Amino acid sequence: MRNPVIEINQMSKSYELGGETVKALQEVSLQINEGDFLSIIGPSGSGKSTFMNMIGCLDKPDSGEYLLDGKKVNNMKDHELAAIRNVKIGFIFQNFNLLNKLTALENVELPLVYRGLSVKERREKAINSLERVGLGERIHHMPTQLSGGQQQRVAIARALAGDPPVLLADEPTGALDSKTSKELLQMLKELNKRGQTIVIITHDLEVAKETNRIVRIHDGQLYENGGDWFEPSRIYQNGTQEYQEQ
Amino acid sequence: MNLVESIKMALKSIKSNKIRAILTMLGIIIGVASVITLVGVGQGSSQTVTDEIGSLGTNLITLSVNDTESVQLKDDQILEFQELNGISEVAPVVTGRINAKNQENTAQVSITGTTSSYFSVRNLTLSQGRFITDMDDELRQKVVVLGSTTADTLFPYENPVGQSVQIEGVSFEVVGVLESVGTSLGTSGDNVMIAPLSTTQRITQSTAIGTVYFEAESEDYVNRAMFQVQGVMTTLFPNSSDYYSVSSQEDLMETMTSVSDTMTLMLGGIASISLLVGGIGIMNIMLVSVSERTKEIGIRKAIGANRRSILLQFLIEAVVLSTLGGLIGVVIGLGVSKLMEVFSSITISYSPSVTLLAFLFSLLIGVVFGVFPANKASKLNPIQALRQE
């Protein structure tokens, strides 16, 4: 029996937009277990980004419960959430979001700096992490000297450096060509095989198909098909049509 | 994240935008440098004045008559002062401006008619010859002692001692030449001529004694002696205290010091304003920097930086900028002071306390003007910050 890493119960979130209240999340519940390789798929405006912000502890829900790695985080204060993000979540962004003034190594070190590790310790971890993504030779390169695929690998190394229980990737292949995208997904798959829990947020069905578990988000509600193994259901096929129409 | 780490990070960020950093620091640099230089100039001139007054002797008491019509001091009245306790020398002085001539060379100089006491009262020294004596005065001798400039003007090629000089058409014998005393308080002490009191009174056709110098026996007697002089004057000229004044060097020194202190304060104040303006420049740039780096702040927050770390990062950046500016300002300020001392006659007094104060003030300015932008950065919402391009 695998332990749940993320447990979301009856989570709701709404916000004001142009004088209207948008219900971005409507009492959604989701459990993600250790070792899951899960994708959350939905078009823009589906509440996908809001959900990602919730999972990533960047925002607080209006109601509902969120347990991350056994810790109740839905009532935490801002500085507590910052600490949680630092330790429990490894972010991978669409645009890599590396700091261009820092070298690859310094970028990877950054979360460890905020964790308060010693220079020696974090250097060791950062180099180790960069080696894991196959960039051991380029640790002193600036992000601008690296290709898009390499930059995203630096971002993965940064996310992995602190050994977080969850890797949260927001459209990780959005800015990459198809070949590099495949390589990147392959790398994520391998990380997952070694036990890393990975959550991908995407609008791309091709990306979602690579994962073991797909959750669809639509109008602030979640629909799930299949478990560890993906099989399209009726709802999902409708969804597919929607995406293709776009 | 510790402080050393934060400072390193701030230096890195400053280094990546050198020109902007230098322009930002310029305000602080100019501020600190001008505080140091201007206060140095102010204190230097204050020092010069104090030294000059001090060189005249701290035992000196001066009785100046403003209105020689109402207060006419006679020679026998001067003798009364001589009998006072605590006063060692009395030198009455009559002054006037005269034309002196030696063949083709002429000079318009101020003539001082006085007695032999003047020599010691005013701490004079002779470069050659002798000073006037009491005998010269009594016998109304036509002898004269020249100031060094006067001697050079009238006798450019020869030794003046023993020669004669025409003063208002009357022939005088030069008996001595004074050592140069330099310019004191804006008037040259060398462009003068000293003759016996009685002779001068006749030449200038004025018997009015404008000034009497007294020398107290020691510094401790100065106040008592002043009091006694005042007493004698009250007896001699009742109800005329408005027409004369008695002052010591100490009074003069106090007045001059307070004048130059005010000047120093004013110069320092003006310079401090530029420091303040420099601080506003830092705030301005830090605000620009925060909005430019919104994305960076978002990334840092997403990977676990809390408000405190972000606040510290930007605050330290502002402080490092202002401190660096302050340091450069100190170096430039000291350099400019040194250059001014070398290439002009201005005396500049270097004050470590003012230097330290200016530097600390620049540091403080970094903190004060850095807090607002840093706080703004730390309050950014990570989601919105990440969305920014």
C-alpha cells in the first residue's frame, strides 16, 4: 500500500474577475500517492492554473482541506507556505524560469540557499542533481548559453535538488520542440520509475498520455479515468474532441 | 540565508548593472565627498583664525576707542594704566595713513605711532636694526621702523637701515626692519611703518589715541586686568562706555570661532542635502529594480524564499550601494581635500569624526531609502509575479 502524498478534500476557490465571481475550483477532491506519475489536463479557463497554484502552495483555498506529505497546509501563513514550497515541492515551469544572472549551478543551489544549507552541502547536492539530469559538464554555464532542453533540465535539477516529495511541472514541454519534449518526458518517466512522485499540468493530450494517471479538469471540477494505467473513457473522449477543436 | 551570502548576492546584482549602479551611487559619492571637503575647509579656516589670534599672544588686552572726539586719551592718562596691578606693558597707538618716499620709490602705508612697549606687546621680531625706544619718543626723534613689505618697496636694492625716508615731506631715519608677519585676518601686517608716538602725532596732525594695547602679566590675570582697565576708563570718562570697548584675545577668538563654526555648519548642511538627494536616487533605482525583477522575485518565492529573505535581499542591495558610494565618497573627499591643500593656500583640517559621520550617514540613508522598495518587493504575490514577463 502506497502512502498518499497529496490529499485534497472538498477544496474550493473563487476569485473576482471584472466584477464577477469566478468559481475556479468547486469542491474538488484528489488523492495522489507516493510514486504516482499524474497529469492534470484541461483547457485554459478550466481552473487548471488555480489548481496548480493550490497544489504548489502558492495560494490558499477558500475552503476544503489540503494535506501535503501528511501536513495540513490549507491554513498556513505565508512564511510557513514558503517553507513548505521550499521543502515539499519541486517546481518546473513552462518557461524554465531560471535566473539568467546566475550559473546553472547557482540556479540549482538557490532553493538550498533558502533552506539554509551550508555552502559545501548545497554545492554537493546541486552538482549531484545536475549530474542526474546529465548536465554534470555544464554546471558553470549561464542559462543563456544553454539550449531550451538543457535549460529545462537545469530547472528539473533545481526542482530535484532539495529532494521534494512532489515534483510539480507546469506545461514542462510548452516551450520545447517535439524531439526535446520527448526526451524530457522520458527523463521524467525515469525519475518516476525511481520512485519520484510527479504531477504534470498540461493542456496537451500527447503529454498527458505519457503519464500513468490522468485527471481532467473542466469548469472547476475534476474527472478521473483509469488508475495507474490510462484508458480513455467517454468523458475523456469528449474532452479530446474539445481540445482538437481548439 | 546568512548575511555574508546576502551581501555577495547584492554585489553580484550590482555588478551586473555597473553603469546604473555608479550613477545611483553618484549622489551619495558627491554628498559624502562634499561633506568631508567643505567641513574640512570650514574647520581649516577656523583653525587658521584661532592660530593667528593665538600667535598675537593670549595675554593681550585691547582698548579700542570708537569715538576719539568723546574719549580723548592723553599721555598722562596712559600712565595711570601703567600703575595697575597685573599689567606689565602698556602701548598706546596712534594710526594714520601717510605717503612715504625714497627717491623714486613711493609707498602709501599705515603708520603706527607708539612706544617701545608695542614691540613686546605685539610679539614682533626684527630682521635687522633696532626698535624705537622711549628716548626716541621723549625727544621726538624722527626715526622709523619699516615693515618688511614697506622696506622692500622703498629700498628694493639696498639695506634700509641708516638710510633716510621722506614721510609727508619730512626726512626720517630708518632704524630697523621688522620680520615678516604675513597676512593676518585679511590685512597685511608687513605693509606698515612704526614711529615714536609723539612724532607720529605731529606728522598725522592728530593726538587722538585710538587704541591702547595692554599685556597682562600672565593669562590668569587677563580677566582681572580687563576689569581694572574698564574701571580706570569709567573714572576717566564717566557715562561714555559706548565710545570705547575693552576686549581680550579670548573674546576675539570666541567670536571668530563661533563665526567659522556657523560657516562650517552651513557648508556641512548644504552638503548633507546632496546626500539626502542621493538617498532619494537610491530609492528611485531600487523601485525600478523591483519592478524590473518582479519575475525573479516570483521565482525566488516559488522555490521557497519567504518575505524576510526578499526584503533582506533588496535592503542589503540598497545598503551595499549606499555604503559603496559612501566609501568612494570618503576616498574622493580626502583626495580633493589633499589636492586643495597642495594647490591652494587654503588650510584644510581633516576631521576623522566628520568622515566617519558622513560615512555612517550614507549607510543610514541606504537603510532608510531601501526599506520602502524592499518592502514592496517582499509583498509581491508570487503568482502574479511569476506571470510577469
